[in-house]
Amino acid sequence: MKRIRKPLPIFEQVEILDLTIEGKAVAKVHYGDDERKITVFVSQAVPGDVADLRVVEKKKNYIEAVPIKFHKFSEKRIQGFCEHFGVCGGCTRQFISYDDQLFYKEKATNDVLLRIGRIELPVPEPILASEEIQYYRNKLEYTFSNKRWLTDADMDTRDAITDNDALGFHVPGRFDKVLDIKNCWLQPEPSNKIRLAIKEYALANNLTFFDIREQTGLLRTLVIRTAVTGDVMVIVSFFDPEFEKIEGLMQHLAEKFPEITSLNYVHNPKRNDIISDLETTTYKGKPYIMETMEDLQFIVGPKSFYQTNAKQALRLYQLVREYADLQGNEIVYDLYTGTGTIAQFIAQKAKKVVGIEYVESAIEDAKQNAELNKLTNTSFFAGDIKDVLNQEFIQKYGTPDVIITDPPRAGMHKDVVNTILRIEPKKIVYVSCNPATQARDLQLLDIKYRVLRTRPVDMFPHTHHTENIVLLELKSQSL
């Protein structure tokens, strides 16, 4: 006998209370036989909204829900400025002012540190706002698709839909559907002009858009990078090896956009969009663009990592340098160094900087840029940090006085934390894109370290993402 699932409930007239660090809104409802209050995480809602909520998933300690009817809109709610807001999945907090975004980011970051870290913390410093809240990114990645996502406006039209090709962003939760983007407010021009010109040329010349299910088509992905120097990089990824058509598009871009300083293409016949393991062909210009920070220069290639909000990254690195407060005689280890931007940024203030990163190509970029900047006191090493950072390595390159660490969202490996506790650097500057795992690591470090300063930094306006900087000091120093 087929089991009939009990329908998930609808909660009526629920007030939205808060926004979380993960991006959802929060409400509380009475639920269950004992009518206990349970947390509800709600998408597309603002604190102060009152709405009916339809449950989409029930967990042991919380519920996921979506609003189905609003009885009252919050006074904090504003109109999103982008025509694609609410559909493309990016810039999810356009519905509140930037000041309110900063308030909730700061609050959520500090709440997470207290709730998960459960350690003594100083009064947090105010969140560092981004000076630019539109057109602040220097890199965007677009996808070609022959299965365009149909918006509500498309569905309401009485006309037959003939244009099924899209060049834009994946719709959240749909790997095979792409929203066609008209104007994106994230990256400065000529980004929008280049993307629109490519689509116009493709349609006029019958270039096929990729079908991810069938694995067919010519045009696959597009990456546009812009730099504070004015350099512009374009990388078009093609699936089918139709090189005459590839040549035609490349020549069209070269003629139409002389401001492109690095025009590249990739032939990618794989089942995934990753191009880091593929050869990139430079059709016109140099195989890289140049970025600058203060008096430093950085070569950024098609596969290089570089902070996507370059101007705010500069302010972040200035804070890291301030927290480290180097006097010129310190050995500094920069863990998860990436392409070595932080390591090189603080090198002039240190005796020696040692950078470690698991991505080998990033370390090659770091070495190249250190040579470009004539830095003779930096060394970079590739490998899994928990394996590289051992006693033999430390004996060879010196015990660090200061450790700067900027791990991925998963935080530091427990073995790395244990090594830090064993070698006891005087200071740790911990930069994190995930305050939850940062708080977990702070709790582990609490046995020997105290937190002196903490400050969130907004790198990505209109999103829930936040960077957080923490300064830790060895407790024995202050005894």
C-alpha cells in the first residue's frame, strides 16, 4: 500500500525577525503537539515583513519555508534596482538599503562568533563598508545555453517564444537553465557591451549555444576580467572544435573592442566547465592583464585567482597589515596564501614572509609577481598545508613570529590548528569568508590565544557574504 505523505503546513501571518549570516531571513513559530517555538528560515523576506509561510522542508530543530502571501511589507523593504533581481540568484539583498545590509551583516557576524566560538571577545569594530556598491567586481563568468529560463513576463506573453538561447547566469537550483542577462550591475563597462555583442554576433551568424544535457553546441562559457589599470581580458570557451567559426567571433571582438588588451579562447570538450587544466590560446594582446595595489603590480592570467573586489581588497589588506603591526624583524607565515597578494603586501614590513598554498598554479603566480615586484624576502611553497607545515619545514624556514591565515570556507584543518598551537607564534591575523568556521577555529585556539580585535569587511554588497578579520595574541605574552 502506498504511503500518503502528510502535507506540510502553512503558517499564517508570521513576522520576519532577522537575517542570518547564510542569507536567509528568520522567524519563530509555534509547532508540534507541545506548541514549542521553532526557528523558521525564510527565503526572499525582510525583517518586519508579515507573511504566510509555506513549509518546504522540516528538520529536527528548524524549518525551511517560503512566503506565499504578504500581509504587510517591512518599512525596510525597498525596490531592487536590477531588472533581474529575484530571478538570477545574485545580489539577493537588493530589497533593503545598503545601510541596513551593513547592520545585518555586522550583527550576524558577531552573533556567529559569540554563539559558535563561545569565547571571550572584545567589543567588535564597525563593519568596513564598500566604497562602491555597484560595478565593484573585476570578474564575471557567464554561461551559454540553448534552454533559456522563461521568466514570469515570458510566460505571460501571448506571443510564441522563438528565442531560446541565453548568455547569462544559472538560475539557482537549475544546472540546465540559464537566465539571459540584459544589464548586470556588478562589473563596469565594457563588460555588458562585450557580452551583448557576443550574443548578437552569435545569433546573426547561427553559432550554436551549449546544451548541457546533450553535450552539444559551440559556445560554452564567457569570462570577462577588468582591472583598475584599465586592462580588459576576455576568455571564450568553446565546446565543438569549429575553428573557422571561433576565428570569426574572435576577429569580430578584436575589431569591435580595441580596448580588450587580452583576448583568449579555450577549446573545452569535457563534461564540466572547468578550464584550469586546459590550454588557453591568446588571440590578441597579452596573455595576462595587470593589477596594482599601492606600489605593487600583479600579473593576472586567464586562470589566476585575484580578489574580485580589488578596491575593497586593498582596504582589507591594509587592515591585515595594521593588525599584524610588523616592526621589520619578524618572520611571517602566510597560510592559504593563494597568489601571494597578502604576503607581498606586507613583505616590506617584515624580515621574511613564507607563503603556503595547495594550488600549485597559484604559487607559480605568486613567485612570478614577487619577482616582478623585486621582493627578495618572500618564499612560496605548494602543497597541502597540513602536510607542508611540519617540524622539518619550520626548522628550515624559521619559527614564525606572526601567522596570517586566510583559509577557504571550510576553515583551517585541525592539524594546522594543532601545529599553530605547538609553535606558538606571538600573533595570528585570521581572515575568513565564513565566520562560522572561523568561530570554530577560534574556540580551538582559545587554549593559548586571546582575541584582541575583530572587524567584518563587506566585500560583496547586496549579498550575504562577509569577510571577517580577527587579531589573536598569545596569552603568555601578557602574563
